[in-house]
Amino acid sequence: MLSVLISYLYIGITTFLLGFGVRMFVKKYLNYEIKENTSLIYAGLGVATVYAGIYSLFSGVSLGANIGMLLLCGGVLLLGKEELISFGKQWTRNSSKGKILFLGIMLLVFAYGGSRGYLHFDSGLYHAQAIRWIEEYGVVPGLANLHCRLAYNSSAFVLTALYSMEFLIGQSLHTVAGFMALVLAMKGLDVIKIFSRKKVLVSDFLKVAMLFYISIIYTEMMSPASDYFAMLFLFYVVVTWVELEERKEESITPFGMLCVLLAVNVAIKLSAAIMLLLVIKPAVVLLKEKRYGQIAIYLVMGILAVFPYLARNVILSGWLVYPFPAIDLFTFDWKIPAGEARYDAEEIKVYAKGMTDVLLKDTPISQWIPNWFDKLKGLEKVWVLSSVISVFAGAAISLWGVIKKKKELYGFLFLQWVLIAGYLFWQIGTPLVRYGYIYILAFPFFTIGLWFMVLLGKKEKSYVLFAMVLVLFLAYKGGNLVQSMAVSSHQAYYLWQQDYVTLDYDTYEIDGVEFYVPLQSGQIGYDKFPAAPHERYDVEMRGKSLREGFRRK
């Protein structure tokens, strides 16, 4: 727990400073001032992700990468000293002792949750190995030949490697998702402001959905699974987008910057790319007003956001986007065979639909959906049904808003249709629940919020109903949290974080180098390195060292 708490503080300080650097840049070149702490930290997380991805193209992401990041933070301190002092004074004036105390309690609660819990099965299967390869080598040509899952290449892994601190403490920490959840929990708990403003906003509904999601992953957030990173980024973007609409933000800059963050998120989870439809709003405004200089700035930032991810894809697997062989541009000797890439893509989709046989990939939607739905847990079925209803409810309120010319709703309705598209894309494509919480949780809550505001928003006591439900929700979830903490209180993780799994293994050799092979369920963890899921006698090293990579014989 103590190691997690220190890690959170380190991540918080560095991402805040990196985000403050973004603030200075945006203020100078895009004429907008970022004021919210959460926005600064999430901007910093985006910068740290891109920085770690670029660094990994040249070297292992370890001590040197941290020194480089600290130098960047030092540059922000030097260049923005006066702004930082002014920002700090303003934050101190606006923060009561009670608020600071509550922040401290939340730090401890999330450090506790981030120190122990359920380690995602895939973390033992390949996440831990991917992170160790990044820590030690950065990126290795043809690594996917050794283990095809290492080609999935989520930027969540390079960000985890940046903050793993293995070089310092001898254990690879996996604390970033927990820190991200902590920051969003603080933002979500702003929902209690309804008691002082006595008015319900659409964003309040989304904040409840966000708190609900964080409660779901609280016992799992120590796992470096890319799903958690992607969903937390998406919740931040959607909630902040709605807040901008609510305060009738005139500047298009914050919307554009959220789209840049979405580009970073695509490198974390490719399935989140559908949410980039949000870029339509800033693109239309900028083109209409002929702000070509700003368009160029956004394009450069967007390219920087995805470039390290695409470059890593090519180096790891020989494909620009793995496992999608439709984009076939390269002929490197380490390239994964097209048939294998195609099979891998089909296997992912089939598994997400509740099937295990790739030969069933062409099963009609009318046949696989009943079986898929039947396998869902109770609440998951409720969420999916709520999303289906929200498609029609969202279309209805959009039609009503256009007919009645409710221009104040147009910004919300645009987001509504992007979420509808996202839900349909998820449902038809890869409907694994953990891939789609933004669509089956945030989307219904957002739709309910819109209808609530239209039907009850102008009624003087409408907030009373919401407040009653909110109190019950927070009390219930608070009780669950205490119970969860009590159940795991006997576990000895008060100093160090729960480590990756260590299971039985065997060994074999490739060109004189020893490799580990798991003997139980394919999981090998972190310590037994390098590892492959099974003996790969069809693979050879491209040189004398691991750094030179692998290829098929």
C-alpha cells in the first residue's frame, strides 16, 4: 500500500507538471486557459503516454525514461514558475481544510485498492511480459513471432512501464489505472454540488455512471489491463464534453484538445476509435472560420499521439495495425504471416461474441446474440437492454429537439449520436462487456439525463428526486467499499503492492537462449523472462541478442 501511495504521488506530480506544460502551450497558441486540475492531470497522462511510446522506439523505458520525463517537468517549472505559483495560490484559496482532508482520505482508500485485488487473467498471460520487454528493450523487431499477443501493443503498457519503478525497488509496479480511477472519482464526487446549487445537470447523471464504473473496477484496478485505461479516458472525455456544453463554452479549443486525447486513447484500445467521430464538431468550426493554423496544430498533435503506436506495431509484427492484414504495406523479414493475423482477428471477434470456434465467425447476428446475451451476468443484461432502449430514446429526443428547434440541445444531441454509433459498433463488432462500459453504462445514463432535463429540469424541486436516489446510491456503494476493504484486510500488502503471478514453468532454447513456457493455463507472469506460450521451434533469433528480435524460420 505504501509503495502504491508513493507511486500515486509521483504520477500525480509529474502528470500535473506535464499537463501544465500543455496548459502553457494551449494558452499561447490556441488562446485558451485550462483551469481544472483533472484536465491538467489527464492532459499530462496523454503527454506521458506519447513520450513513453516515442522513448520505447529507441531504448528500454526505465531509469533513463524517467530522467528524461523529470527534465521535461523541470523545464515546465522553470518556464512556468510564475503561472504555477499563481495557480497554486488560487487552488489553496478555493480549497478548505475539509476538502484537503477528504483528498487525503481518498488517496489512502485508492492506494489500498491499488495494492491488492484481482489481477486480470491476461496480465499473467501476456501483460506482464509485454511490460517487461518494454522496460528492458523498448521495442523488439518481430517480437510477435514469439507470442502473438505481444503484438496487441496497447500504449497502456508503455505508460505502465514508465511508472513501474522496477529499476528502483526491484518490483514492477502497476499503479497507473488505479491513479486514473482516483482522479476521476474525485471529479465524479463533484456530483454532491447539487445540494448547494439545487439544480440537476446532465453531467450529474454521467458522474454517477462514472462512479458506478469505478466501483466495478476498484478490486481490479491494480491490473495493467488496457480496458481499464481506455474506459477511464473515455469517461473523462465524455463527462468533460458534457460539462463544456452545459456552460455553453464558446471556444472550440477544449473540444479539440479532448479529441487529441481521444487519439491517444486509440493507441490504448483500438476499439475506442469510433469515438473519434467527436472530431467532427471542432473540425467543422475550424474549417468554417478558416483557422488553418490551428488545424495544422491539431493535426500535428494527432499524428504525434498515434505515431509511436503505429511505429511499434510495424516493429513488433510487421503490420501497421495488428491484427488487421487489410493494410499490407511492409515486407520485413519479421512480419507475421497474413493468415495468422487474420485468424487472430477473427478469434478476438468470435470470443467477444461468446463463441470459441473461429469456424463460427460467419454466424448470423440473429443466432449468436441470444447465446451471448444469455451468458451475461444479471446487471450486465440490464445495462445492455438499457442501451438498446437508449438507441430509440436518443433518436426520439433528437427528432423532438430538431422539430422544436431546441438549439441549446444540439451539442448534446451530437454527442448522443456518437454514443449511439459507438454502442452499435461495439454490439455488432466485439461485444465483450469490459470493452464497452462507456456504451452500456455512460450512454444510458446520458440518455436518461437528457430526458430528465427536458421533462423535469425546469421544475423547482426536480433535484429532490435525484438527490434522494444519489444519497441511496452513495450509501450503498460506500457500504460495498467498506465491505470489500474488510474482506481483503488480512492480506499482507501494506508495504508493497501485490505482485504478478508466479506459476509452474518449463524451459526450452532458441539459438542457445533459454525461454520459459507456462505449464498452467498459459500464465507465466513477470519474473520468468523471456517467455512464450508454448515451445516455438518455428522461430529463430535475427541475431545474437534478444534486442535484434525474432523471425520465422
